[in-house]
Amino acid sequence: MSVQFGKCNFDGKPVDPDDLEEVRPVLAPYGPDGEGFICKDNFAILYRSCHTTKESRREQQPYISLSGAAITWDGRLDNREELIGQMASELSRECTDVEIVAASYERWGTTALGKLIGDWALSVWNPKDESLILAKDFVGTRHLYYSVEKDRAAWCTILDPLVLFAGHAFQLEEEYIAGWLAFFPAAHLTPYVGIHSVPPSSFVRLAREQQRVSRYWDFDPKNNIRYRTDTEYEEHFRIVFSDSVRRRLRSDQAVLSELSGGMDSSSVVCVADEIIGRGLAETPRLDTLSYYDNSEPNWKELPYITAVEQRLARTHRCFSPGVRP
């Protein structure tokens, strides 16, 4: 997962380049594969990359679109081929994900957000109207936080820089903490008053004296699937499930999957192994990571983990240090 940080001043005052210097060491561990940045006039963006696909190694971020927008993308784009097909005159199969996202935004504006399938976080700085768009995927798998103070805004895919370099202390957000203790904190909140999270399926538009949150996607209760038999439902599920696992195997490095021995992780690992064995995945290898402790009387998962491992030909098991076999 790559990481991005940005600042903008809606009053036109230039961003101090030293602001990026103090953030760099905080972001570096999250993006070991290189850095890109822009510090121009009243906005600045710092991007640290973590390459996972062959296309990502050719990316230059922040990416400047044809209209001059500065686009920063952290994510996995699952429907690359579909979007390339819709914009065949502008794109090729060799395009990077951020190029596809930029072309989509140029053509459809914020409507494009609903067309981006995958796990992602996105920022778009539009210099023409000096507005900022922050968005993330429909489930909210990737994080994207932001704070607004007077005519200034800052955003990041991790909380640390927004808290450490704000220049003041934050009060704790009691509503978030109450939700966290109940296992369901509100998606738009963070532990700190004044620092917000972009909600899933939504984008935030920030401009001078303007802050608006809009949904770009929602469930359609009228969109039903009806089959005649249970077998047809089961087959549909197998296809969708297999496709979902395959998308997450798009990597030119080994993929790591947790294997607990339960039905969920065992199904994911077995289907992933089958996909790799049939040559339908980009990743060269699937490894598994399991945690267990046989001293726990109600945690006897090793037999199930072992049964799954014996079925596989291309995975091996790792155990976390300090956990007794």
C-alpha cells in the first residue's frame, strides 16, 4: 500500500516546502519504493510508492492530467480492461492504473468514481477552480483522512502526519471511541476532533468556504438476481467468489494470505491456489501465515490448518514469533 500526503491553502498563500520535509520520515516506511512530490504555489503533495504490480513500477505520481489536475492514487484497480475498452482511443493495455483513473476523471468528472472497482484512495487537486476532491472505494478498504482549519486543508492516507504536525493538540472524539468500543465506529470520524475520514462510497469536495460530502454509489434494492434452482445460485457464487480472489492476486510479487483454518480463510487460500495452478493469476506464489497456540483449550485450529496445507502445492506456513506450536 502506497501513501500520500497533501496540503492546500484556499486563500492563495504558498505552502511552505519545509512542511513536506518534516512529513517525509513519517511516510517513508509506508512507501519504500520511491517518492514523488509537487510543491507549487498554494498546494503541495507528497507520495511514497509501494510497488505491487508491473504497471505500478512505471507510475509517476502525483500525476498531472491533461486539464492540469494533480491526481494521486493509492489502490488496486480491478476493472482496468473494461475502462480501457471504453476509452480505447485514449488508453492502451500498457497504461498504469493512475493513467486510467486520470483519463476516467477527465471524461466523466466525479461520475467516474462509481466506475472505479477495487480498493483505493484518491485525491484530485483542480488548480483552475482551486478545489480538492478526496474519495475512496465503496467499501472503504483504504483510509483517507483530512482536516480543515480556516482556509487550509491537509489530507493523508495515514493519521500520523495530520496529528503530529498540526501545531496544536487535539481533543478525543468521544463518539468515535464509543463506536469503537461497540465495534462499529462511525465511518466519517477518527479518534480526534477536527480530523475526519472520507466515508466509503463517497467523495469530499473542499474549496474556499465550502465543504461538501457526496455519495457516488449506493446499494440498489431493486437490483435483484433470480434463479430457478439453488444450484444456479451456488454456481453464480463460485464465479463471483473466484473472480474476487483472482483480482487480489494481481501482483508481480508473492501474495500473503492469513490461514486460520476456518471456512473463510480456507476457502480463499484453496481457491487462490487453484487459480495460480491454472495459470490465471499474475502472482508467482501464494504464501500463508497462521497464528495458533495449542495451549489454548478452545483454539485447536492446527489440524484444520494442516489439512488445508496438505491440499496445496505452492504454499508454506509461517508462524509469528513467540507463538508456541
